[in-house]
Amino acid sequence: MTIRDVNALETQALAERYKDSFSIGAALEPEHLEGRSADVVKFHFNSIVAENAMKAPNIQPQEGVFNFEETDRIVQFAKENQLELRFHTLVWHAEIPEWFTLDKNGQEMMEETDPLKREENKQLLLKRLEDHIRVIASRYREDIKYWDVVNEVIDENAGNSKKLRESFWYELTGTDYIKTAFLATRKYAGEDAKLFINEFNTEMEPKRSYLLELVKELMADGVPIDGIGHQSHYTIGWPPLQDIEESILLFSSFGLDNQITELDVSIYSSEPEKIYGSDDEIPEELLQEQAKYYGDLFELYEELDDQISSITFWGLADNRSWLNFRAQDLSNGNGKDAPFVFDSYYNVKPAFWAIVK
Ligand code: GLA
């Protein structure tokens, strides 16, 4: 038996290993809630989030028509197994259902040039956003503690000086959509809910400074923000641990909680020379390098455990990840990535041993 043949269920549980530091979560699709994957979730994790089910197009595909089925199943599973829940995400510039973007006459709000009508559209949009949050947060307030209220609102390449992402939301409302979203979530999810602004590349300068400036400004304005969600989509060796540490310490020095919300460590760089097609093709050396990075990362997380309340992987095992779709694109079909600590067959990888040690 090689060490990679050890089944994920015959090891130490990740959540148990880190119980004194933070919760350990996984992003799930409804199909994960049965069979082998469900066993692995129950055994290793004490927190979950939906990879897609809670996004706006899935949960409110048409105005006033909510599809709670998948989220309900995830919530039910969490309750039955005493798992903490994160909600991802109430507002995002990507994946906005079309009905959100049309004015009362069915025209694209973005195309309106009359200032009075634009103001009307802005109010309509903020009302729709408030309603979206009211219905969802009221329904799940007893079940969900952590909320990604807005996702990816900073863009360091934006033309404006504060580097706010020039999304549909921003073009129509400025930063009012962010304020409305946080205030509504606080109002309907309650005082105990923990509200997060979720973002990628939070380790990098100058992006993290722009994010901090925005958060400080909003908080000074009375907007209730509890913490930063650091997506943490990494590759082996990137970003440097020092940048991660500085970022966590920076935000916590302003009283903010930190959660690692979408962790994965791709085996590929941004321009990979070779893409592998199956678990067996991936060289052992590469898995060892990944293990080293994962091990160092969790050592850092553990050192910073007063500043970090939760760590969520953006998936469960290598058989399913958004990065596999990317690898397929890069290889015209056959490629796969291997970003997690469990392989495609729910055996543990070298990275697993590195983070439980
Ligand atoms: C971002 C989003 C996630 C997920 C990933 C991959 O990180 O926050 O919800 O969709 O992109 O697509």
C-alpha cells in the first residue's frame, strides 16, 4: 500500500485537528450531500457553503420567484450534522439574473441616459436588492451565521481613484449598493450574523490597501462589516506567505475578523507548460511541492488563529473544482487540476499529511 491509498475516512479529521483554532469548511454542490462525498464532509469538516446554489441566478431566477430547494437541502444537511454555514453570496458583478438589470419597461438600465430615469432605476435596483436580501436572510437567519454580503467589489485596474469595480451595480448606484446590501443583511439576518466583504488577491498591494480604504470609509459611515473574506485561490508557491500574513494582520488591526473563504492550491501556474489528464499522471514531485506549500500555509494560519475564524476549501476533492474547467479549457478537453488535499477518489494526498502534522 502506498501512502496515497489511504482513504480519507481512515485518518485524523481536519476539523478535529484544528478545533482549537478555526472551523474547517468545504464548498458543496447538492450532489455532495449523498454517498461517499457526504461521508467525507461529515468526517472532516465542521462548516459548509454552497459553491453555486446560493448565487442570485439560482436562488431568485425570476423576480419574486425563489428557488430554495438546493439551499434548503444544504441547510438541512448542516443542521443534521451540526455544521456551521456560510452564505455565498448576496451580491456579485458576475452572474446577475437578467431581471435585476431591466427597468420597469424591460429596457437595460445601463443604457438609460436621462438623469431622472437613471435615478428612478437606481431606486428600483436598490429596492430589488433589499427585497432579495430580505427574503433570503429572513428565511435563513436562524441557520446561517456567516454571510458573504458582497463579492469582488474592488478592481485595481478600474479607472476611478478608489479602484471600485465598475460593475453594473457600481454604474447604477455608486457604492450605495454595498451600503444597502450590508444594512439589509444586518436588518434581516440579525445582530448575531457575521457580515463579510469577500474578495480575491487580498494579499496583494495595492489591492489590499484599496479594499481597506473602502471598508474604513463604509464603517465610518455606519455600515456593519464584521470581516474580510479572503478567497485565497492560490498556486504552489504563490502568493508568498509573508504577503498573506501582512494582509491578515492589516485587516485585524482595524478590528476585522478574517475568514479564508475559497481556498485551493492549483498545481498549475498562470501559464502552465503541461496539463495533466488524470490523477495518475501528476508527478509525485509536484504533489510534494504542493504539500510543502499547504503545510507552510496552515502553519501560518495556525499562528494567526486569533485573527482567523474559519478556513473553507473551494470544493472537497480533486474530482470536482472550478479549476478543472479551467484545465479543460487550457488543454482542449482532457486536462484536470488537483487543488485539494483529497484526490479524485477521496484518498489523502501528501498535502493532507502536511496540514495535519
Ligand atoms: C469566485 C467566486 C466563486 C466561484 C469562483 C470560481 O471566486 O467568488 O463563487 O465562482 O470565482 O468561479
